[in-house]
Amino acid sequence: MNNSTQSADSAAAQPLADTPVLSGSQIEKSISGPSGLLTILHSLDIAVDNSEAIAIVGPSGSGKSTLLGILAGLDTPTSGSVHMLGENLNDLDEDQRARLRAGKVGFVFQSFQLLPGLNALENVMLPLELSNTPDASDRAMTMLDQVGLADRATHQPLQLSGGEQQRVAVARAFVSNPALLFADEPTGNLDSGTGHKISDLMFSLREQLGSALVLVTHDETLAMRCDRRLRMGDGKLTSV
Amino acid sequence: MNFPQQLRFAGRAFKRDVKAGELRVLALALIIAVASVTAVGFFTDRIGRAMERQAADILAADLLATSGLALPESIATRAIELGLDTARHTRFPSVVVNQDDESQLVAVKAVTSGYPLRGALKLTTLDAPTEPAPLDTPALGTVWIDVQLKNILAIDQGDTLTLGAKDFIVERLIQYEPDRGENVFEIAPRVMLNMDDLEASQLLGPGSRARFTFLMAGEVSPIDSMKDWLESNVASEVRVQSVRDGSPQLQRALTRAQRFLGLASVVTVLLAGAAIALAVRQFSLHQADASAVLRTLGATRTEVVIWLVLRLAMIVVLASVIGIVVGWFAQLVLAKLLQTWFSMVLPAPGIWAPVIGTLTALIAVAGFGLMPVLRAGRVAVMRVLQRDYSGLDTSVVMTTLIGVIATYFVVLLQSRDWLLSAIVVAGVVAMLGVFALFGRIIIKAVRAVAGARYRLSVAGLQRRAGSSVVQLAAFAMGIMALLLIAIVRVDVLEAWERDIPPDAPNVFVVNIQPDQVDGFKQRLDNQNIKVAGVFPMVRARLAAHNGEATLADEQNERQQRRARREYNLTYSNDLPIAGEIVEGEWWATDGTAEPGWSIEEEWAAHRGYAIGDTLTFKIAGVDVTAPIMSFRKVDWESFQVNFFVVGSPATLVDMPATFVSSFKIDSDFSTTTGGWAREFPGIAALDIGAIMNRVKTLMDRASLAVEYVFLFTVLAGICVLLAAVQSSQGERIRESALLRALGASHHQIKHAVVAEFAILGAIAGLLAAFFATVVAWALSRFVFELPYEFNGWLWIIGVLGGAVGISIAGYFATRRVLTTPPVVALRNTA
């Protein structure tokens, strides 16, 4: 582990109350397409305060997921900067960004993204193990209990229904008590009844733990549950 | 994560991998690689040792020390120190007299108990020459004689023979003497007696022309030390001979057998390596998603890579253990099968086979897996959000380079030959390159001509162009190996067997006097025996090369002894059978040729002779000098009468000569040659059928061993096909789910899958047949030095077999494509 990662750790451990947990300024993303350079994001600014929930809505292909990826440090902007948990992501390489996320940033994906090789409990333990948190197994079990899947702890992802898989994913996202949660169409692969249950679960856990949330969705009802809504269109964000 | 955590983490994933069948193909490929390398290693080791022992029969020992003077006691002391089995024999010419006062020149051999240390004498009584009547050593006061002497002196069981000052009772007839072949031209009949009787017979006085031989046998390592010790410690007039210096026929048979076995294991390893490469690539591709998720959750690239590497290491360990156990049992079964053919308990194998097996697995996985695993570790994390982020590094240069280096070391482990490994690897790379290039072209061509009925299949091929070409190369490689084994092996083995022609002579007759030649020819004619020729034989010593005495030339006594050696020369108008001129020209065949020599090429090369040099031979006190006019290649395996040195008639026709001939008889040796000795006094007929049979048996056994060893190659080849089919399974499941969702029937999809594999198989078979032909030709020409015959079946079987075999294999391997419900397949894709 190198110095800058350590500084990232220590900064993240005590987030400053008056600075946003996540902010992006002048974010631009271009990719080269068949007809030349294609700009997906145009000079975006965004800030998410501690414990704030924001929703990014917009039609398919508007660049919501690209923005989410850049904000989460999974991808880099062509220009502009992102500050997460007090660190400028531009100053960090990929591994340092991963270290910064470990145990402090949770994810819920549309396609669940559970590791097929591990059972439900082991999947929930992952963020704790990656951040060297003690009692990983006990804490993961408690979390599984909270999402109502204690009796499915040893099941493989493929042995679970879609709703159950997403509940495991929610448990995995919250188990490390993250300061920040990213959710990408978390109900997109579920029927509406199950989707409601998942969003209830997600929002109640978020309130309980005080995590900030960045939610990407095209489901307006789900977006309404957030503190703020931003609409993505033509590569720009506008407040709704 | 600290290391123990990582280990636990990887361990958990590994357990799931095993349960979920994620690593099934990789594990299978590894187990087959380790099992076959281990089994082939154990097996070739044991068979190799057994075959050396068989060859040792020809010497009746593993190592011989022979001298014209009594051997120093230090040899026996040293041999006993090294724990070797020992025996002695002493050979010398003498005369025996029978009860009717008829005398005969004989070759006496006095032996100690223990002789022969390797191989066995075949003895019968004189009354019942077909009933084996074994004895250990001639009892005191008795002798054993061979068929020739029995015929010459008309001896019966229990008759008395006088040898020197002592009478001996004839107790046994020697039907086969293992080391008799060592000196085929020791023409006099054999009398064998106990060494302790030698003194009593007062046969050996000072100046006797005796050869004293000390025989040794034992394990390889003490034999090697003994050989080294002999070569550096005993006086140079002692000639040291080991198994490897045995007769040229056996030596070549042995070398070829070892090359065959070596080739079998190299091909096995190459195929298993290809299967491992495919499977490990597949594993890494599967792990790309998981590694993206892990990194999203905070794992570093190093942690992800370690996680993957640890799982691969675990599979290597597990597969190696299973592979070694399987390999051990496989060789036990094989050894047991061959045990009955070998007339001995097979020697125990060494410990190297499992070590090499494990190393092979490790190098293969590391070499083929390193880059894919690194790539999986570096996959773009955005993949968790957007699947079209493949993020996989598409540069293949590094992957290929490391794969090639790994292949090189894996082959090197088998062949232990740096250059040969480089040639093999270069050949494989070139071959795969051609497979890939032509595969692409042929797929395009097939698409252009395919009708609507097959469009779906051909479209499938082209859609998966990348993996199709990889599969095609793998199929072609697998089919090629199978073709080589199924057909070329038979061709090469047959050519090898043809090497001993069915009409190869099994009787040599020597010492025919010039005035007996015509009579003897007539006699053979009466008995309906066909003779290729009766050749003059002139005994000579090499005296000078380009006018310089050769004795002075030779640097050590050993070479001097060689120089003092007597050679058998012949003269002829025509080029002798089983020979061809490689340099210079044969002389005029009408009898007008000037004096000149034609020399066997290796004999000449060894001594550094050139065309135009003059050689002087001393014959019966006369120096005969003539220039070297040609070099000849001699086929020693033809079993025809062959000579190192042939002179033109003008060179040797006036010199004292006896005549020699060889021919094949189908009837019993002693019946056929029975009256000859009395009718043509002095001639000696030698039965070399027994020796030839041993060479033939050795070849048969060797080819049998090779066939068994090739079984593993077949398994490895099947594993490659399996791995190649599996590599596109996921893709196929998704595609067929989509097609079925769109309304394609079960039958249509099955048809498309089978047709796609059939087309792939036919193309692979075509390429494989082409390369199998090239490889077979090259192997015959350069490795086994046998003539090659073009085999048209190769192409037919290649294309048809490829199409049928691959479509069947493909159908079974992708049954899941048809049985997976579309909804499951599509949900997993999302």
C-alpha cells in the first residue's frame, strides 16, 4: 500500500461535515465513435451532500450510467474532476480509487452482479473482507438477516430468485456501513411488486445508516423517493 | 486483504469452482497432461531400461572388459566394490579329437558360473535337439558343443572329446548362445567348458591366442561408474564394451524405439498444452465479470490477480496429484501387459516422471494462463455497468510469445534436446499460423458457396470468427495428431519392419576355399537354395594412409589396437547388394578397372579419409596400395554380406582369399546344413536366424510399446477437441436461446449446431491431412530415416472423420445449448 492510498483512507475515515461527500465539476466525457468524436457528457457539475439521496433520471442512452461510472471512479472523465470522500479522483490511479471505495462505497446494480462462485453470505462478506474488517462473517449474517435472507445464506446466486439476488446485493451494498451508495437501475430487472420491496428495503437501510445515495433510474416513482432529482438530456444535467 | 485472507478467499472460490464445474475442462486437460506425461515417463523409463537389458543379451552382460592378456585383478575388485554381478569367459582356438581320431579346429569358450549374466543359453541334449534341457554351467569333465561341431564330427550324447590333455564327455548341445552374434565371423564351431577345467586341459600356455573377458551386470549407475573407471584405470589393451556399443542393428532398433516413444510423449504434451491453453483462456474470460465486480467493491488489480492465480495454483496441485496417481496406475497396467512379452521383470521406474509431470502442468498453466489472468485482472470496471466495455486487452503478441516460450520448455522437459524442442515449437507455431490463416479464408469461401439451408451454420462460424479460428486450429491440431497416430504410425512401423526384408538371409557360410566355390554353388542349387552371391574375402591389416604408416598415426594404444585389427576385404566388379555410392564413382564393371578402393562412408569419415587418398593394406605379407575411388553407404540392417572395404578386382584378385555367402533357408538349420561340413571340409555355416529373430522381436515389442503410449496421445487429442468445443459453449447457449425465443425449432437449432461443427471439422480435417502428410514425410525422412509412401486415405479419413467426429463431439458437448431453457439463458446474459 502506498502513501497516497493511506491518505485517501484517512481522509475518508473522517469526512468533513461541510464538504459534499461527492462532487463533480466540469465533467466531460467523449468517446471516439464511427462518425468521429462523440461527446456524451457536457461540462457537468454535481454535488451530493452527506446522507443526501439524489436521483438521475433520463431516457436510455442519455449517458446516466456513464456519469455514474465516472462519479464512482470506475471510469475517468475526459476532462473535469470528481471529488469523492474528500479525495480528488484525478490524483488517484485505478488501484487507489478501488482502495478508496473499499468498505466505504456500496453498489447496487441492475443485473445484481453477485459472484457466481460464492454463496449469499460470502457475497455479502466481500466488501468487509476487502477492507480488512474483522468479524466479516457475523456482520454479513446480521445484514442478511436484516434483508430477510438469513435462511438462504448458503445458497448460490443461481439458486435464488431475481428479487432474492437483489436483496443479497443490497445487503452487500450496506454491510460495510458505506458513506456513499451508487445504485444503477436497481429495480430494472424485477417485476414491479418485487421492485417496490427492493426499493423499500434500500431506502430504509439508507435512512437507518445515513448513507448518501446516487440513484440512476428511468423509473420516476423510484426517483421521487430521493431528496433531489436531476434529469439527464443531451449530455447535460438539469434539476427537476 | 492479507495473504491468509486471500488464501481463504481463493480457497472458497476454488471449492465453488470445483462444485460448479467451472474448472472441469481445465482440470481434465491438466489431469490428462500430468497422467500421460507421468505414465509415458514411468513407462518409457521402464521399457527403455528393459530394452537395454534385452540388448545386453547380445553381450551376455551390461559391460564387458576384454583383453588379449590376462585381466588385472583390480577389475574384479572394483566390480565387487560397486556391487555388480560378475562372470568371466576365456576364448581361444584349439583342436578337438573325437573317438574316431578325427580332429577339428574349434573355438573354445571356458566359462565361470554366472555366465551369461544377461540373456540365456538355450541347451538341449544331443538326442532330442528340440527339447530344452537347461543347465547352469558345464560340469567339470563335460563340454557343451554347437550343432556345427556335432555335424562335422558326428557326435552323439555322451561321446568323449579330447581337448588338450584331457577327455571330456559331451553333455549338451548349444542351440543358442546370446553373445555368439558379437563375432559372427568367429567361424570355428563352439566348444564350451568349465573355467576350472581349463588348467587341467593345459591348453593355455604362454603366447596362447586367447581372449580374456570379464562380464559385469547391474544397475545403470554403478555400471556407468564401472565403465568410467575402466576407461581411465586399466591398460589400454583392455577393450571396454557396453550395451550401447552393441551390434549396429540392435543399436538402431533401440534408438528408433526411443525416438518413437519420445515423439509420442512430446505430441501428448503439445496436445495437452493446447487443451490447457484453451481451458485457461476460457477460465479467464469467465472471470472477467467477477474481477470487475471485485474491483468495484474495492479490490486492487493485484488482489484480483492473486485471487485468480491462487485458484489456478490449487487446480494445478489437485490435478497433479490425481494425474500422478492415474499415471502410476496406467503404467502399471501397461507394464503388466508388456511384462509377458519381455522375458524379465521390468526394472522399477525412476522418480523423475511425476516431477516432470507436475512441472509440465505448472509451466503450461503459467505460460498459457499468465496473460489471460493478468488481462482478467485489468478488465475495465465499467463492465459492471455497461457490458460493451470489454476492456480485455486485445494484443495477442505478448500472450503468444509467453505461450510459445512455455511450449518450448514443456517440450524441452520431454525431449531434453534444446534444438529439437526449438524445431518442434517453430513447427507448431507455423502450423497453427497456417491453420488460422487458411481457416479464415476457407470459412469465407464456404460462406460464399453455402446455400440457404446452411446459412445459419456458416453465419455462426463467421460471427464467431475469432473463436472459430482458434477452435479450427485446435481441431486441426487434434485431428492431425490422431491421423499421425492412426495411419502414419502404421506406415512408419511397417516401413521399419520392411527394413528387415522377408528374404533377408539367415545363414552365413564362411571359409569356402576357392576350389570349393563351384561345387558348393551346385550343392545349394540342388537343395533349391537361392544365393545372392558368393563373395571373395581377403584378410588384411591396414598398413598405411597416403604412404604414412597408420600405426604411427594413431595416438593411443587403443587406436593402435584398432589399427592392428584384421579386416575382411572383398573385390567385385559390381557394386555389392545393399550398398549405394554417396561420393566418387564405382569402377568399370567389365573387369578393366584399375586398382582402387570403395570405402564405407562412416568408416571413412571416422578416419578422415578423402576420395583420392591412397590406402595400403598388408595381405599375407604383401603391401597392396590403391587410391580410394568412392564412398559407399551400407545398409547394415539388410543382413546381407557387407564389407567396409571393397577393392576392384585388379587390386585383390591375386591375393589369397576364401569365399563367403549368405542366403535364406526356410527349413531347419541343422538338417539343411547337415552334410556340408563333411562334403566341403573347412567351411562353416552360421545360423544367424536366431540373432535376426531377436532384432525382430525387439522391434515388435518396441512398436507395441509405442502403440500403447500413443493411447495417451489420443486422450490428449480428445481433450483438445473437448476444450475447443467448450470454449464456445456459453456463446452458443445465449445465441440459441435468442433464436429459440424468436421461434426457431429445437430441430433447426440442433441442425445448425451439428452442421456448423461438421463444416468446422471438415475444414480442420483437410488442413490436418495436409500437415499430417508433411509431418509424416519429414519424420520418415529425417527422424526415422525410412522411405515414405504417400497415403491418400489420410485425406479422406481426415475430412470425413473430421466432419463426423467433430459434429458428434460438438453435439454432445453442446447438448446444454439445446436443453437450457431460453429464459434461463437470457436472464443470465442480462
